Amino acid sequence: MQTKELKTMVLGPRCGKSTFIKSLSGTDPNTFTINGNIITISTTTLGTDVTPHDIYVNPTTKIRLNFWEVGSEFQGMGKGYCTDAKLAIIFKDDTNNHLEYEDWIPRDLPRVYVKNYHITYNQNIIDRICGEICLKELHL
């Protein structure tokens, strides 16, 4: 059986969206080794990055989340990327900068909010995504 895929928007101000997605692969997304030297840098997304990530919403049901991360500084098509999305993850910081992105997505689109992201929150975020998928029966 083919894996079901869900277009999942990852939106919000510059506060950990790329780090979240890249860290799901088990690597440190901001650390590189160049000529034997470890370099840590902060990057920004230009337009959008699309990254697949498989999860199990129960022991027999695998879902592929296609994370569409839209850059907060260089948005490209902006809300145009949100067409046909089935789920949104909205990152928030201590400001109201995330509110801009609320207008990009339909009111009835399921959302998972992430406030003041830290890499140790990853499993909790995945669990909440699974909960939304099961609650809304998005995988059927």
C-alpha cells in the first residue's frame, strides 16, 4: 500500500522552523565541519524548502509529512505555497509576529502551535501532529 502524504505548512517568524525540520533527521542543522574545524552558523530559508518526514500515527499507519517551510524573511510566493495544505505547524515567539501567517491558511485547517521552540520539544510536536491527524482523520 502506498504511503499517504500530507502537505504540511511550517510557518512563523524566525524562531526554529528549519532547526526543527532538520533535527528530525538526527543531525545538528547549524553545525558544519570545514577543514577539520567545527563551524556553527545560523541560516535562513529563501522562499520555501520542502522536506519529507515519515511518521506512524499508529503501529500500522505510516504517513509522509511533506513539510513546506516558508522563509520568514524571504517568503517568495508567501501564502501561495499554502494551496492544498492539510495541516499547519505555526511557530511562535514572544511577539505576535506569527499572526501574519494565520491569514495565509483556511480557518478550518488543523494547526499545531509551537511556542518558543527548543530541540527537546521535537517528540512532543510529533505527538501533537499525530493527534491532529487522528482527530481530523486526515490520513483517510
